[in-house]
Amino acid sequence: MNRALLLITLGGWLASCASAPKPENAWWKSLSGQESQTDDEGFSCRGTRAGNELDHLARCWPPGVPSLVPAEVSGLESLSHAQRECVLEGLPALVAQGAERAGCHQGLATVLGRRLYQYGWLKAEVTPREDTSSGSAAARGRLAVRLGKRYRIGKLYTPSDPRAKIDSKRILKQAEKGIPKRRWGTQAALEEIYTRVFDMAAFQSVQVAYGAPDDEQGLVPVIINVKE
């Protein structure tokens, strides 16, 4: 059986598992091939791929541009030191000027928003802000974050099919093994659920996606679609 491509839908964002070529800029880092596991509630940095994320914005940052630092991002104060480092890993500071500055600033905000989504802050909002305190036109841009809730994985679902050879209860039982102890809704957790189900060696393809989050409970269901 040919192994299907992993397809995980994250609110309209497809997370690519492929690595892209990376320029030699100091800030252009990637954690691909690593699983930097912090001791902070099982928080995993897996999925941080700055090179892949910023390819389409490479024109915004010349070689040698400094890295984005926590002081340039407001709204992350409630995160632990390890979480902040993980979320900001490899992101460049905004130094672009002229007509492209606004687009580069928004692009950087979008990348950070996607990372927060991948780590469980499904409704985080990231807004570009200009730092005018220095009165300099060359001031580095800042980002303002509204985190909202960090969601945990709730119930698992798989559509029932009377023609299916594999009972849906078996699928859900196997998928449950991929959920981390604290059940945070992260990219790493979705990938592990996918792997657990696909490794049953009974399906041509497996798709794992979030359902509609329960804002009151802070839970998000996971829907698993399989094709035998």
C-alpha cells in the first residue's frame, strides 16, 4: 500500500512536512529534524520551521538582520520563557523600509499567528505596531499579540461507514494514544494522531482536522477521516 501524504487542516492552513532550502542569514533557523522538548508541561517546539514559513518574504530581510526579541512583541508575558523562545525561534526583526515595510510587517505578524495556532492558541490575534518612541523613521516594527485561550483536545470523531472493514471504535482507540498527557491542541499532537491511525496499515489515506472549538470549555474536537 502506498503511504499517503499527511494532510492536516488547521483552520485553512496546511502544514507542510517538507523542508525548503534556506539562505545563510543568521536568523534563518529551523528545528526540522529536532524535537526540542521543554520541561514546560510537555511543550514541544516541533513544527517551528522559520525557513519554510518565510520563503515568500525573503525580500524583507537582508543578510545579517537581527533576530526578533521578546521585547518587540507584547502580549506574550503569560507564556513561560521556554514557550516564548519556542514561538519566536528564528524570526527576524522588522527592519524593512519604504513601500514594502507594511507588507513585510504584516507578513511577520501572520507567521507568528500561525505558530501560535500550531501550539494551541487557536484564536490568537497578532497585529503589527510601529515603534515611534525613538522618533526615528528607521525604528524596528513591533507586534502586539492577543493570545486568547489555549485549547485542549476534546472528543475524537470519525464518520461511521456501514461498508467499512475497520470499526470506528478501533480507530478512535488508536487515535487516543496519540494525544499528549495534558491534551494541548498542537501541531505535534495532530501529527501523532495521524501517525497512530495510519500505522494501523489499513488505510490508503488518513486526514486529521480540527472541528469547531468550544470556547466556553476551551476544547477543540478532532475529526479523523480515513479511506480504506
